Amino acid sequence: YLSVVLRPGLPASSVAPIALVMGLAVASVVERRLASAARRGAPGDGPAAEVRLKWPNDVLVGGRKLAGILVEAQLRGDAVSSVIVGVGLNVHASSFPPELSARATSLAMLGIDDVPRELLAAELLQALGDAAARFEAGRLAPFAEDLARLDWLRGRRVDVAGVTGVAAGIDPEGHLLIHGADGVLRAVAAGEVSVIAG
């Protein structure tokens, strides 16, 4: 949907959580739009659907993927010179192929089909810029409450890079916490998440 270049004053070690922060920014725009659609009585499953963030970079509504965030950092020594944030957002799709229909949604399917692209892009850019400034000033601390509130994985059985257990939240560095069957709490920095059914 859109890409933006940020030039945060951050050390290289602070890059990993940026996708989470940008996901929260996108989620905030979607939450506002869903609330507006609900007030208007718009059709779709959006007004009752919950917006959630699936670590590390997906925005879900009603358990279905609405958006994904990709982050690419350019480093200069131990500092970040720029960050390219790509936001993939399903906007106008009215349906998905059968293999995706249970896992994907769009703004149109959520009853948010009356927003001009330019206005939506402006709202997203504002939210991304605001989130980047807050992250630069306080890292993940200003986002802790929203991360906890929107964490879709919390309480679910997951496997990430061979670490299996129950997702127990996101730590201050942006790592996924997994409570293993052995009682050990592990922090996972990156990896593809598989949710274990049952």
C-alpha cells in the first residue's frame, strides 16, 4: 500500500521492534476507522471485530490478516541512518481465494470502503510519523500498554524457531516471550510464528 523512509536517531540494536511500533500505528488508524464505520452503521464484520497485533509484524482484525509491516534498516556503523517501512494493507478486496478467505480480510470487507486513498494514506503517514517519534524518544516503553492490549498471540500455544510453548507477551526489547512446558520463559527475537491448534 505504501512505503515511508524514516531517519530516526537510533542505535542499530534498536531496529528489531520498529515493525511492532509501526504495526501499532496502523492498528490505531484501523481502530479509528472501525469505530467511525460502527457509528454510521456500515455493513461488514468490522464494527464488532477486534484489531490485534500478531508479533512481529501483522495487523489482524477478527483473527484475519489485514496488514503486514516490513522494515529494512540502513546502518552506518553502529547507528541507523534510515529505515524503510513498507505497509501492505488490503484495502478494496471484496473476497479472497478459498485458501486465504479464512485468514485474510480487507477494509472493504470490514465496512470501511468510503475512505479516499489519499486520506487513508495521509492518516497512515501521520500515525507512522508520530509512532516513530515516540519510539525514538522512549523505545517501547510508551507502547507497552497498547502492546499488551493488542497482543493476539498472548495465551496461545506457539512454535517459533523451534521454541514451543504458550505466548506470554512481548518484552521491553520487542521479543516474544514463550513459556515452555519445562517452566522456562524464553525470549525470541525473530522467526516465523506457527500457532498450534488445540
